[in-house]
Amino acid sequence: MTMGLRLYTERTGNGLGLPSFDVDQGEVLMHVLPAVGIVFDNRPPEFPGTLYVSSRQVVWLSDANMAKGYAVDFLSMSLHAVSTDPEAYPSPCLYVQIDTGDDEELENSDSECHGEESENFDLTAVREMRLVPSNPNELETLFEIFCQCAELNPEPNGDEEEEEHNWFFGADQLEQMPVAGDDEEQFSSIPPSSIGNSNGDHDQLARTVLQLQINDQRFEDAEEMEPENNNGKHS
């Protein structure tokens, strides 16, 4: 799959034409919104156009130029939100952040996609997209459609990554974990994992289990000391 924004020129049917979706692979049309402007980064808006939202991607086709169109997959969208702040953008719009998948290329292409009015700009370097409907009342519906489609396209996790970061424990596995012992050695064997920031605080989990072990050790010490205290009372 190609990350980021891409040119889209394939149209089917008569008139202005429609996007061609991969129906055989389960892609379905979710929403159509005419009279939508599109803005990339700090470039001037392009208008008019029609927005097509499928279960996998967003396609904008120009109504004025049959050879012009853009598409981006939901898997390449890292954020979408309704923007009504005139200081952020003069018109209400749906703001979208795009993951290009190549930060080095982005740094080399900033001058091509920020503030430059040339038609020849690098689509793969575009990080921000704004969809500006002529009727702002359409924004809430459009936002909900984007949310539904985003849920249909969860970020894929490779088998290798799942195996490396498998931090989900069953009850039987928890019972087999040692309760007392060398705590430092036990937790130093846990590999560092970036996934801890996304599906839970594993450091907090480790600290919690470690605290439980310390408390258990204290209870054991208390039980050992109790007979001595009782003996002291009787003497």
C-alpha cells in the first residue's frame, strides 16, 4: 500500500464520472458530498470538486478538470477533526493529518508543498489536508462517516510485532509468575517495548506487580516477627 496522498485520475461512467472502487475486495461507497473544496498544507484551495468516501479511502475529483483528482487511504490518516476556528483556517472544514511514511523525504520536499502555487508539487510530502464543504452543516455528518471508516481500517500489526510485544497474560500465566525473589533481576529481563505507550503503561504494570511483591514480603516478615513479639509478652 502506498502511504500518503496520491494522484487519482481513474473515472468511470458518463458526465463527470465516478471513482472506480475495488468492489471485488469488499470496498463500498459510504458517502458522496458535492461542492467541496480541498486544501493541501498552505497551498491555495482547489474548487469545485466532489468528495467520495469509501470504506477504504477518500477520493476528491475536480468538477472543472477531468484529469485532476486526489485520493488517500484511511490507513494513511493519523488524525481527522472538525475545524471551526477562523484563526486556524478562514472557513469551517474537516482537518486531516496524513502519514507519509517517509520523514526524510518530507524534510527535503517542504519547499515544494508549503506556500508554493506551482501545479507541480510533491503529493507524497503533503502532511495536512482540509476538506471545505460549501455547506458547513455537512461537517458533522462527514466527521461521523470518517470515524466509521477509520474503525473499519485498524492499523495492521505484523505477526512478528505481536509475538515480540505480547504483553497479555492469562490467569494461569499470572499464577506461575514468581511472587518473591530477586525483583530487580526479574524485571530487568522484560524487553523495552514501544507498544507500552499505545495500549497501556507497562512500566506502571511492572511497578504495581513489584509493589505487590514488596508488600507480600513485608507480610511474611510480619508473620515471622509476631511469634517473637508474643514470646516477649509472656516472658
